[in-house]
Amino acid sequence: MKKKSKKKKWFYIGGVVLVIILIILAVSKKKGSQGIKVVTEKVEIRTITESVSANGKIQPAVDVKISPYISGEVVEMYVKEGDEVKKGDLLAKIDPEIYISGYERIEANLSSQKANFANSKARLAQAEAQFINAKLSFERNKKLWKEEVISEAEFDAAKSGFEVTKAEVEAANQSVISAGYAVKSAEASLKEAKENLTRTTISAPNDGTISRLNIEKGERVTGASQFSSGTEIMRIANLNSMEANVEVNENDIVRVSLGDTCEIEVDAYLNNKFIGVVTEIATSANVTGVSADQVTNFDVTIRVLSESYADLIPEENPGYSPLRPGMSATVEIQTETANNILTVPIQAVTTR
């Protein structure tokens, strides 16, 4: 009975071992049947392009800031944002009252200075006439004194009169010169006052679209000077010529060249790709962050070719621009192109 129990135990152990062996064989067979999966492709002649990616904003190529030459309150605003304007069109008007009164005051001063100038010339003419008479008297008395016809006292009196009139001529002449300068100064002031009065009316310096309006009627503005650019009232942009202003990392900028072709994607038109050309590359870097977190980029300007978005312009509105200032853009700058070379997809390449 004991011998039979021992035999049964070994039978169970053998069965377990057999099951484990069968499982191992099944797993090994399954793995072996999978092998290494690869994609097979034919070698083809293709064109390969290397590119640099960059992000930035769409901006007009011409974007003119309009600031006044004079200070004051804006009493009229003739345009609104989005309006198209032509060169010379009225944009805004600054309160002219103070400049009108200033012009009139300077004009009156000019008249006064001209009168003073005329009086100075008259006094000079009178002094010159007196000088001529005194000179003749002096010369006559000098001759008589030498002939001992008159006394020395009479001669001295004639000489003194001559010298006095001579000094009066010189003084009158200086007065005329001074009065002449005063007239010229007043004329210059009047010219400046007239220009300031004219500058109360602000006109468009070029054709374009009002792309930004910063000031409303009733607000005060500061005029431009050598120390300040003045208050920016608005901007006039040429929306028919657009650019993408992007930043390229310092590691990639050496691969970018003027004239490189670019593919431009704008978030507002995800189904469109626009074509551009690199027109400007900054020589100085923009550094952001501090110490180890510093990022060094270079500004790159890309002109967007208008023919690449011509299909987005409706026929009934040929002046419409689908691209607007400030739109986000992603750019692929094509830095190098290899033509007619043997190629194979990277997924078809494996390592053994």
C-alpha cells in the first residue's frame, strides 16, 4: 500500500513537468513565427529639402506711425480703424485756437518790428545828413583856423560837432542792423507759427489702411520733438504687401540665407500654405531670459508672395487682404535642396 502511494506521487510530478515543457515550446514557437517586421520600398530618385522651423507674426511691409508735430486736443477724427485712405486725405484735427492767436500775436509783432526798422533807417538818414554838414563845417573851420581867421575855440567846437555826428551815424547804423535782425527773427517766428497752424490738420502721408487707431476725439496728444516721438495717433499700413517676422535660434541662423524660399502656415488658414522669400536677416541677436535659461534668437523677415494667397481674395473686392497684422505664423525656411538623388523611406531602413 505504501509502495503504491509513492508511485502515484511521481506520476503527478511528471505530469506537471510535461505541462511546463509544452507551454515553453508553445511560447517559443509563437515568438519565432513573428520575426522582424520591416517595410519594403523601392529605391527612387527624389528631391530632398532641408529646412529650419521658426514662429512669428504677420506684419505689413509698410506700417507708418502717425504722430502730430504739435500738442493739443483732438477735436476731429475723420477716420476709423479699417478705413482705406489715399495720400493727402484728412485724418484728424487738433484744436487750432491757441495756434491762431499765437500766429496773430507774432504777425502783430512783425508789423511792429518792421515799423521800428523803418524808423531806424530814417534816423540813420537824418544822422548821415547832419554828419555831412558837420564834416563840411569842420573842414571849412580847419582851413580858417590854419589861416588864423578863427580862434582855436571855434575850431574845437567845429571838430567836436563833427565827431558827435560821426558817432551818431555809427549808432544809427547799428540800430538799423539790429532792427533788421529783429524783423528777420519775427518773420521766422511767423513762418513757424504758420506751419504750426497748418499742422493742426493731420493728413495721410501715403496710401494704405488704418491698421490701428490709438486716440479718440477729445483726447490730448503730445507733439514730436528731438527728445520724444510724440503721441502715436494711428498707423497706416499697406496690407497688399505682407511679411512674416520670425525668430530663428542661433544654432540654425547660420543655415539661413537671403533669398531662401519658405513655406508659411497661418493659424487662421490651416488648410493653406503660403510661399515667402527671406529678405532680411538681423546681424544682432535678441537675448531673453537670464543665466542658464537664456535663449538667443535672430530676427528674420520673410516677404509673403501675394500670388500665394490670391485665391483667398474675392473678385468683387480686389483690395481685400486675407492676412492681417498680428496673425500667428509658422515658417519652414528651406535652407538646402538636393535634387535627383537615390532615396528610400526611413521606415524601410533597419539595423541587423
